Amino acid sequence: MSLRTYQAKRKFGKTPEPRGKVEPDAEHRFVIQKHDASHLHYDFRLEMDGVLKSWAVPKEPPTKKDVKRLAIQVEDHPVDYIDFEGVIPQGNYGAGKVEIWDKGMYVHKNIRTLKHKNSKVESFKFELKGKKLKGEYALVRLKDKNWLLFRV
Ligand code: MN
């Protein structure tokens, strides 16, 4: 795991975001940060492998079943980012307001790589224990950085 992409995109003298480092012993926390950047979106992050695996969700994450949201995987973020709220100043990457929309613990259910015709389908399931999002969710990889997030 590496934070090189995350750090390369940011000027840490100019943004209040943490520089961060890869943490060896991660807990299983998640956060969803509402990010009012050039396009409002929700950053969904799972603490995993010493970093925050991250997806940008263009629409509000679903609290009910039968709603599937596109989730675009973005660069791994440092674990310190889990508490980040604030305003990223204009002229910086991701400029705009960041606020925590939901957070809590998650429980891993399974990780699978399914063979489907010629392509690999990656998916994982987890239970979210947030204030807004509670229950079993899945992330299923469609293609490249595009995933679907939905409640199971
Ligand atoms: Mn964002």
C-alpha cells in the first residue's frame, strides 16, 4: 500500500488535509465525507491494509435496498483522513468543504473474485455500523475504477 498518489496531488502547506502515513495496525472503521467540490459527492472510505481504501460516490449513499450507486475508486488516503473535516482552499486539489456525513465500524463479511466469462468480478461484503448506514453492504467491481455500492 502506498500514499504516493494521495501525497503527490496535494500541497501540504496550502491544504489543511493531513499528509498521513501508512499505519501498520488498522482498525475496521469507515467514514463517508460529504465533499462539496466542483461536483458534490460522497467519499466512502474503508480502513483496510493500513490505509483508507476510497471511492467517490456521486450520489448520496443508499440507506435502503434496491438502490445501487456508482462508486469510483480513487487513491488510497491516509488513516488520519478519517477525522478530516474542513475547507480545502481554492486552487488546491479537491477544493471545497468536507464534512463527515457518517462514520462507524464495519465488519468484513467476505472478499471474492469470481470468474465471469473472460473477466474477473471482484466483490466484497461488509456490515456497516454507522448512524445513517447500518446493515450489510456490498461493493462490486464493474470495470477498472468503477464499482457499485449497494445495500444487500
Ligand atoms: Mn472527494
